[in-house]
Amino acid sequence: MSAVQLLLVPLALWALQASLCHGACVEVDSDTDAVVNQGFKLGCISCKMRGEVPAEATVEWSFMPKGESEFTKIYSYEDLMSDIPDERFYERLDWNGSKKTKDLQDGSIYILNVTWNDTGTYRCIFNRTLTFTSYEFHTNATKIVNLNVVPRLTRGIASILSEVMMYVTIIGLQVWLVVEMIYCYRKISAQGEEALRESALKNGSKRRIALDSPSTLLHFTLSSRLPL
């Protein structure tokens, strides 16, 4: 196998692993700053611990305005159908979670035309039923989003530094990968050259042994004494 082929094998395995992991569920916290008169996504993700087990889930959203102490149900999603019981959010909430499945893992919703009155605490509750061979297991998960409505979105220092560090990390990993590929290529090439040198030395040694053998010397002596 050539050096190039040896380098392509780990790259192919890495690409295959990346494609298999593409559909993985990752829980990410929701953004918390919404701009007035614009749309905003309330994120709510709850991943299954056993991805291979079939399940069904429902999602319920509640809202507690700033300064109040009780939650009010504003949205529910069940059996691919949504319901908005609160008049304050009527025709202003859209489902933005898992599509065309009852096995919900993303229960995010989208607020249209955010108002100042939308400031407050939002609670997302996942009710999930896992179906095993001989029984069902019920579980729930709760996510809290403290929403702050602002006139315009400003980026904080932490956000800027985080983005810069992300790009630095990506570039660093790419440079490291290139260096590793060059190192592996040179190492494999050096091993190939060393093998060729050893093979040449072995062939040379065998040739010298054959020339120094008694039968070869006798043949050479007799040939030199024969008249021309």
C-alpha cells in the first residue's frame, strides 16, 4: 500500500464517523435577549438517553410575566398538533421543534412580533414515554428561559471573545491536522526508503558471498589459466 493510500484510510474513517454522528442530539441553552418587534426562538431541547428506544413526547410551554409569581400555560404540542390557550400569544407562536414525528427531542417555539410585555420567565416541560418490550417508562424534563426584551441587540465582550476563540480553535485544529499529515507522510516515506536500502544491502551481501564462495573462485582461477 502506498503512502498516499495509508493517509487516506484514517481520513475516510474520520469522515464516516462524522456522518454517523450527524444526527446526534445536543442540548443547547436558549438565547435570552429578544429584540422588540422582531421574531425570537425560545429554545427547548431534551435528548433521549436511549436513542434506540421508541418513544413519544409532548411539550408544554408556560409563561410568568416579570413581576408576577405564577405561570400560565401558553402553548402545547401533542400528536403533531399545537394549541395556544393564552390570548396574549394567539397567532404569535409557531412550532419550531422536531418535525413530522411524535418522538420529540426539540420542543422550541418561535415568537412572532415580540413586545415589551413578553419579558419574563418561560417554562418548557417535556413529558416523554419510552416504550420497551414489556413495559413503558414515563419521564419528564423542565427547561427555564428568562427572556429579556431589548430595543436592539448588542454583542457583549464575552460573546465576541467566545466567537474569536472558536475561530482560533478551528484554525488551530486545521493546522495541527496538516502538520500531522505531513509528519505521517514523511515517516512513511522514510520507512519505505529504509526498507529499500536494507533490501539493497541484503542483495549486495548475497552477491559478495556468492563471489567469495570456493566454487566461484575455482571457476575464476581455471578460466584465467586456460589459453586463449
